[in-house]
Amino acid sequence: MTDTRLIHNVGVGAMEWLWAHRDGFRLEPDVDPEVGFLERFKPIGELAMICGVLFREGVAGSRQAQLARRLLDRTWRETLDGGRMLVRGQRIEPLSPIPFEVYLPYRELGYSQPEIERSAALLQRLDGWEVFETTPTRRLGLSAFQRRLGLTPRPPESEALRGTWLARTPEPWMVEGRIAYDITHCVFHLTDWGEKPEGLPDDIADYLETWLPAWIDDWLDLERWDLLGELLVVDACLPRPTLDERAWKAFAAAQQPDGAMPAIREMPEGDPDDVFDVVYHSTLVAAFASVLATSRALSELARAS
């Protein structure tokens, strides 16, 4: 099993970089809504989700926890204007699930914007919401988010799961990049982002335990650090995580001295905003993988003692 300190230090560095580059979590209020006003909300929602995992698992150091809370407060109060920018986004694109997806992790961490909750409750009752065209994995995620907000999922999660690639446990050699990302997010939704490993159906858990090591090897050899990080999260979500030592050592070695995690191979160069947009996700994933794997490693050590 990998040294817990190595795993933990990846998350320490990632959080330092995210705080140092906090201005990258920005909106573009004046952009034409037809070219993606809501797209800039997604990094902010991902940040909130990962910070929620950090607080939930309780294995982060005091410095990590402090930076996570400061990032959440800053993005909620300044970037999202206390949630009012989410309300604006919902009015611009009434059937978009993005404001709802971004709001949920903030709500679970104690932030509140009642108008978004009212909009979510209204939209969820509309047929247009249920037939909103998206990938099966995202549909599963929307159903899971509805449950977590206290709504009745449409469609039910069990029904949404049936349409996903992972639920069919097909030929493992057919996995490529986009499918691999769908697999990882399907696991995140089924386990509530690693909180409930028991949420994985037995056949899916068995399938992953058999084939995940091969996929980890593949994307490690390709130096696709963003996807490798997500696969390391999946490993930590399994009933019996491996905490693959070779993969974790390479993942930690790919991290930059300032804590940034390249998405693919080496760090990009160029305008700081452009660089942020390329590597923020892989760095968030590094923080996510670190905190969840650290928690699982400590649990395994406690059981063995």
C-alpha cells in the first residue's frame, strides 16, 4: 500500500495552488449567453463539491481546511454574489441544470439561496426537466442531486443507472477517454462522491475490482494525469481499495512544486487565465483523490492494527 504521507501531501499542494490561483474561479457576466454564460459556473461547482469531501472525510490538516473554507466563502460571496449569479443564470437558461448542480454542494455546506431552491423544485416537476437531453451518466447525477436536495428524483436513480455504460459492464477493452470519464462519474454518483462505497451494486464493484488496475496502468503510461486522478478516486470508492503504489508515486511526481497538477503530460504555458482553465480540474481532482485515498488508507491501517 502507498505511503499515506505521499498521498496526503498531494492534496496539501493542490489546495495551496487552488488558493494561490483563486482569481481563476471567475465569471464572465457580460458574455453573450448564446456562447456559454453558464460554462464558467462549472469550476466553481466542482470546487464546492471537492471542498465538501474534504470537510466530510476529516483527514485534512488545519491549513487545508482553512483554505477550503476561505475559497468557499470567497466564491459564494464575491464570485456568485451570495447565489444571485446562480439566479441570474437560471433566468437566462431556465431549463439548464447547471445552477442547480453548482448550488447543491454549497447548500450542503451551509450556504443558502432560497430562490434557486424554489426554481429547482418547480423545474423538477416539469416534463421538460425529465426529458432534458444529456448523457446517461449525467442523468444519473441529476437524479442523485435531486435526492440530496430533498426532491423525488425524476427519473429514479435505479432507472437512470440502467442507461449508463458502466451498468452494462461491457467489454473492458472498449474503454477510451470519454467512456472512462463517464465510468468515474457514474461511480461518484452511486457512492455520493465516495461517502458510501456500499452504493456500488455488487456486479459493478466486482467488474471495477477486476478491470480498474488495467485502466490505471493504461492512463498512467499515457501520462493523462487528470483521468488517472479520477481513476484513483474510483479505487478509493471500492469496498477494497488497492491504493496502487506505482500509480500514486507517478501521480505525486507529476505534481508541480507549486501544487498544480498537469492535465496531460507537462504543464502548459501561456496566459495565466488560459493555464488555469487547462489545469484547475486536474488539480481539483488531485485534491479529491488525495483526501479520499488518505481517509481509506487510514481506515485500512486502523482495521489492521
